[in-house]
Amino acid sequence: MIMWKVTERPLLYKPVLVEGLPGIGNVGKMTVEYLIDKLKAKKFAEIYSDHFPYHVFIDKKSTVSLPKNEFYYYKSGKHDIVFLTGDFQSMTPQGHYEVTDAVLKFCKDLGVKRIITVGGYGIEGIPKNPQVLGAVTHEKVMSQFEEPGVKFEDGERVGMIVGASGLLLGLGKLRGFEGICLMGETFSRPMFTDARASKAVLEVISQYFGIPIDMKDMNVKAKELDKAITKAKELEDQMVKKLTKPTDELSYIG
Amino acid sequence: MIMWKVTERPLLYKPVLVEGLPGIGNVGKMTVEYLIDKLKAKKFAEIYSDHFPYHVFIDKKSTVSLPKNEFYYYKSGKHDIVFLTGDFQSMTPQGHYEVTDAVLKFCKDLGVKRIITVGGYGIEGIPKNPQVLGAVTHEKVMSQFEEPGVKFEDGERVGMIVGASGLLLGLGKLRGFEGICLMGETFSRPMFTDARASKAVLEVISQYFGIPIDMKDMNVKAKELDKAITKAKELEDQMVKKLTKPTDELSYIG
Amino acid sequence: MIMWKVTERPLLYKPVLVEGLPGIGNVGKMTVEYLIDKLKAKKFAEIYSDHFPYHVFIDKKSTVSLPKNEFYYYKSGKHDIVFLTGDFQSMTPQGHYEVTDAVLKFCKDLGVKRIITVGGYGIEGIPKNPQVLGAVTHEKVMSQFEEPGVKFEDGERVGMIVGASGLLLGLGKLRGFEGICLMGETFSRPMFTDARASKAVLEVISQYFGIPIDMKDMNVKAKELDKAITKAKELEDQMVKKLTKPTDELSYIG
Amino acid sequence: MIMWKVTERPLLYKPVLVEGLPGIGNVGKMTVEYLIDKLKAKKFAEIYSDHFPYHVFIDKKSTVSLPKNEFYYYKSGKHDIVFLTGDFQSMTPQGHYEVTDAVLKFCKDLGVKRIITVGGYGIEGIPKNPQVLGAVTHEKVMSQFEEPGVKFEDGERVGMIVGASGLLLGLGKLRGFEGICLMGETFSRPMFTDARASKAVLEVISQYFGIPIDMKDMNVKAKELDKAITKAKELEDQMVKKLTKPTDELSYIG
């Protein structure tokens, strides 16, 4: 069951879809939400699915809303941009295919031919200067992203892309789209939103579209992240100490 | 797979749907069943789904019936009321969406435009004078429920509403309905049916519709609840004592 | 996905469906297979579903076959009988509804109006003279089964009937069928096929249809069951002794 | 949701489907991939399903592709061959039926009437000279595979065939196909690809079609397997020693 709420049918010039949904390090969602905010992109559609969670949220005005993914558009010089973001990805494999399929049909109607998906790539340790790795639908797409500094490693480190960022390209390729997934290196811990990885991807996108992005707020987030990491490490150290101290209770509960 | 058994097509004046299905503290189901009983509301429809459990019940006349949700109507002065209650909610996320969607279509045909869903909101401790929290589809709905004492906290405490009470509002909003969820504060323990929370919600509903409700039986239930809580506490205390006493058997089975 | 293989379209006089599929004590399957064997009922249809397991069996001629349920018919004097049996019930709730729905449509086409489902009812201990409990779609059905000795307890002990035996009656009732579930008292252990419970149900069915059933082979099975139970008890006793004897290995692996 | 990418519609003479997908000992996939490689079979179709995993792979050219199953054809003298292989089987029972059903329809359009599925049969120990066991859709198929040395054990050891290799025969039989499953004896350990079992099956297929297969590379793989097994055994022995040596850490962590 797919439901749409479309409030505007924008006329777009050579539109490119830029997708960022929740995932590793929350890089995709953070990046696209930042772009929407800084470019003052306009919301024009929502997609709902019975493969999203079966609850509603209560917002700050005590009003409820279903889980959804949202579409925004931004009229740029070179390419217009359609943004896709949201609070959830599908909760089932079948739902992932169904939602992606619906999104692609919607995008085809808007004239979209190229797709940029954004995600994180978890590595060991905490990358200070994260790289942006790329994977494409067709080899010819690579050349346009080499100058903005995207690294193509030919499947050496990253073997697969899970969820919307992967399926939009995989299914999209079958349906005649071309595209790229931009993966910011991030650290493999849940609960953190990696502003540094997001910043690295933003710089690639800024250069690709020829649109300057104000990075002030992202730098602030990066500093907050540093503090949060330091704090988490301290907590971990304390936990480790506790767990490695043998206690009488533990020994007889066994 | 949705199946309907409709025994009457009532003509209703400005009908409002009041839903109460099993959930936290069983507040929704208890409230709506009490209203059906006291107002002598008349059953007119049943809905069945393959997302309900795959068994039948055997009742006191040795006859079987499938799990279902039931619709009753009550002709009031101000607004006629359609009640929705039952023994189950859907067992799958997809089923939740499918059943809710079918219910909304049915309600639209009956002329329903407003929906009141009833649930419990679990808090720490046992609330002696539970409040009724509210969440709405549209801000304008709030004003009519402030006088009956509903508290709107703007998502501060309650962040989401799970299941039918949430989806009827969320999906309903998309389909042109407006409504409110009334959540009675209750304690977060399974196995209890919280008569006090239910009573608090009943008073709001009574005032909103301008219909007096006889509270005698609900007061009896509240007293029974007090006894049950006291008994449960005693049992718990005994359990805790047993578990914290080290025994030889435990140490070698461990 | 439902698939049918129908090899014959029998003309049946007032046919009654008698269903027995795997379940508690295997009473349903055993009873119906025994009837098929003794009455030399003729197979005429098979039903397949994607909610059955996704494997094939290899039989004694090295040939493969999909999991299925099977239909047989028997031309009697009073009522013709359609038997439904098989090696599996659906593996999902949705599948249970889908298969039952398909079976009911098939039966309606055959002229079936009454359904007898057979199952086991697990009790404590091992019943030497198991009773047959009944649950019906309509009260009027009861009277015809009181003489053959079916006990109606008005939902006191048995509260629900899970799976095909329940759904055929529950969904059937919605679709205009009437019927009864016959539950032979059996002991709540997996791995046993309870011939005594089956025999009790067979006697009810024999009397209801006015068809004598040769019980010789069933008596043999009942004796084999006695031996198997004795053996299982001995094994259990040995296990209990082992587990309650403290050992050094257990204490440090713990 | 089934999607096809068909790049060629070959005209085939009495084509036989030979299927080998991942499974026990990876015998099926290895065998069919080897045949495709040695016979230089030509890819002409791909099948996609929402019951395959919801990710894309990144290949050596940094391009992405969805999980899929692939079809190749080879023009032989006696029978043309259609090969089916891939990296995945469906992740759900329903998906297994849906994909198999789609494959059978596709094969019917190609003129396929006979199906050979390839799998492994896990036995205790490591078989030095693995046998090939067979199970057929119809008894008459057996005779043609007895000369190439297939053993038919009438369901004695192998009781069922799980997944695509089973369903293609089971569903195929319902749809008018005939066929056989060739199972190479292999050892029941995950992580190994059993070249010896694969070689045994290849010899049967070679003889059945009258096509010589170059076994050089398969012999190399068999030797690599021997080394891998020896290494794994050593690791296991070390593990066992560690686990059976009581340590202070283990005793108090419990």
C-alpha cells in the first residue's frame, strides 16, 4: 500500500534526485536535510507506505502525523534538484522494493534521469578527514565525480549498499536511470550523527552542482560531535572497568 | 483479506467515530465497551481480517466465532456516535494499515467526519487521579477538548501513538478526517485493566457529547483494581525475596 | 498463490466435509486418514499453496511431490462425504485464511453445506477413555451430536480452536456453512499420534453418518501407543536422573 | 514483484533447463557455473525479485547491480541447454514459490520440457568418491540416468529437497514439466564449496548430454579443497583444546 500526498507539480529543468534517508552515521539524512535547509528547498510531496512503522508521531503543536518520506525541490542554474528524505526506511525487504519502485515512477514523471544517493561507510576508528567513496550505475558517471574528489575503489572495501541508497540505483538502472552513491567515511557506532562525513559529501555535491553551501552550522555540529565522542569514550572506559572487576554476586548466579 | 458482516445501514446525524481497542492498561477497549453498555448502543457491523489471529473462540453457547472488530451506533442529540471495539488489533504492521484503511472507508460511507480514539499512556507509579492527554489531527480540534480538561503537552511526554488509535488519526488525516486521541494516564504493567484511567476518559467524552454516563459500575471496577494491585504487590515482594536468597540448587544448575 | 489439481468432478448427494489435518496428538489427520482407508474413499483433488513449506518430498519410487492438502470423496447412503487431509497446515496466519477461503469456495461448488472438523484437545495426564468435546457454528447443530456422545462444555475448558479446524468453521459460518469441531481428549505431548482419541472421534462419526467403521487396525495402533508411552516415560526418568546429578563439568562450564 | 531483463530471445532445439543455485556444499552453483564457463554459454536473461536481498553489490568497475538470477544458453547437438544460476535464492517461502513460478513460465515460452536441478546432499564424514543421488518427477525419467551412474534410493536417505532445486521439479510437475534433481554427496559444513561433489555431478551431466567437459580446473579446485579441509581441521582441534581447558576467567564470567 503506497499513498501519496502531492501538493505541487513543479516544472523542473533536467532535475537530479538527491536522496538521504536514515542509515549508517545518519550521513544521508543529515546531508540532505542540511541542503534543504540552506537552499530553502520547497516541499511538494510526501510518500506513505504500510511498510513504514504503524504509529503516528506527536509534534510540538500536539498534532499527529504518519511516518513518511518527503520530496523537496530546488531550482538551480545547472540542474534543478529533487530532494528525498524522511525519518524512516521501510521495515521489510519487500517494502524496500515497493517504496523504491514507487519513488522511481514518481521521479520519471518529474523528468529525473540522474540519481545521487547519500550514505555513510563505516570504518574502524574515527576518521578526522573522511573521504567520499563512490559507486555508480554506469562507468561513464564516474568521470564527473572524480574532480570533486570522489574515490572509486572498485568494490575493494565496500562490497554492497543496503537499503534505499542501493536500491534506487539498482532498480533505477533497470528502469533507465543513471546515478551514483556517495558514501562518507564514518565510524561504525550507532547513536551518532557524523557531521564530518556529512560535510565531506556536501563539498562534493556543492562542487558537482556548482552551488555554494554555507558550512558554518555544519562546522558547529562537527564540534558538538567531538565532545559527544569524548564523553562516550569516558563512559565506555568506566563500563569496561566495572565489567572486568570480578564480584561475588556474579560468580554464584553464573 | 478484509471481510465485512453488515447487518444494518443506520442513517446517522453528524456521526463521530469513537474507537477503543486492546492496548496499554486496556483503557481504550474498557472505555468504549462501557459506553456501549451504558448507552445501549446497537451493533450493526463486524470487520474480519487475515491479519487477526488464525483461530476461533468458543463462547458460552459452545458456538465459535472468528476474531473481529465490531461497530455499534448510538443516536444522541448533538452527534450520533459510531463505536469501534473488539478483542484484537492486527498482528502485523501491514495488517494495521489494511484494517485501518478499510475502517476509514466504511466510516466515510456512514458520513463520519470526526474520529475520537481512546488509549492509555503508561507512566511510572500508579496514578490516583489520572489526567487525560490529547493529540489531534488539526490544531483547531484542540479548543473543543480543553474545557473537558484534556491536557495538550505538545509531544513533550508522549512522542508517538502505536496501533489503531494512532493510525486512524494519521491515515484519517490523509483521507480528510479530523480527530483526537484521548490517552488516560495509566501504569505500565500488563495484565491490568485500568478503571481509573478509563473513568477519566469517560468524563471527557461525556462532557464533549453532552451525554451523562452512569459511573457506578466503573467505580466498582476501580475498587477491584485497587485490591488486585495490592495483591500483585504482595506476590512481587515474595518473588523478590525468593530470587535474592542464594540456594544450593541454583548454584550448581547455573 | 493457490494452485489446484482436480482430477474428477464428482456429483455428490448432500455432501458433508470432514477435515483432519496435522495438529495436537495428530488426532485430526489420523482420524480422517483412517476413514479414507477403511471406506476406500477416492482422491479427486489437491490444493497447493505458497504458504506451505518450500520443499518437495521424495517418495518410495524416488519421485518428488510438493506439500499439499488432498480431497477424497465417499458415496454413502445418508450423506456423501468429502474428506480433507494432508501433511501440512499453512506456515503463516495469512496463509491459513487464504487456504481456508479457497477450500470453502471449492466446497461450495461441490454442494457442501455442513462441515465437520476433527482435532485433539490436550489435557493433563493420559486419558484412558477420552471424551469427544464439541464446538459448533450454530446452536441447532448440537442436538444431532448429543446422541453420539459429544460433550458440549460451553467454552469452559476449551477456549479456542487454532488453525484449519477452527477457521473452516469460523470463516465457513460467515460464508453460510454450518458445522462442528470434534475434539478428542489427548495428552499434550508432541511426537505422539493418539489412537485412543482418534477412536473416540471415529465412533462419533460412525454413528452420525450411520456408517460402520472397522476398528481392528485402530485397536492395534492404540496398543502400540501404550508401548511407546511406556518407553518414553522410561527415557524421561533416565534423563531426569542425569540432569539432577551434579557433575564437575557442568559446574565450571555453567 | 518480479522483474525481467531479457537481452535475447534464442531459438532453442529441445532445450533442457539445468539449474544450480547456492545451497549445501554450494554444489549446484559451482556445477552450473563451471558448465557455463567451459561451454562458453551465452547470457540472455536476468530475473529480479523483491524476495531477494534489498541491497546492491559493487563490482570491480565500481558499478552496482541488484541481486539476481541469470539465464545462459548453450547450443549442443542432442539438446540445447538453458542454464539458471545466481548468487541468491529467495529469502522467504512465498518468494521461493513466486520466483520458481516465474522461471517456469519463462522456460515454457522457451520450449523447455525437461528440468535438471543440481544440489548437494550432506552426509557424515568427507566423501572421497561422492555418489550422485537422484529424485525424479516421473518414474520414466530414471532409466535415462541410471547408465550415467545416478543412484535412486527411493527416499530412503534423502527425504526432501529444499528450495529452488525442489520447487522447480515440484511446481514444474504440476505445470507439465518432467525432470530430475542430481544431488552430489557432500559433507555438512557451511563455508565450503565441494569440488568433488560437483565433479561427480558434472560427469553425469556430461554423459547425459553427450558433451565432453574439461575437468582440469575442477581437479585443481578439488586439491585446494583438500588443503582447506586439512587447515580447518587443525583450527578446530586448537579450538577444542582451548575450550576444554578450564580457565579462571571462564569460571567467574559464567
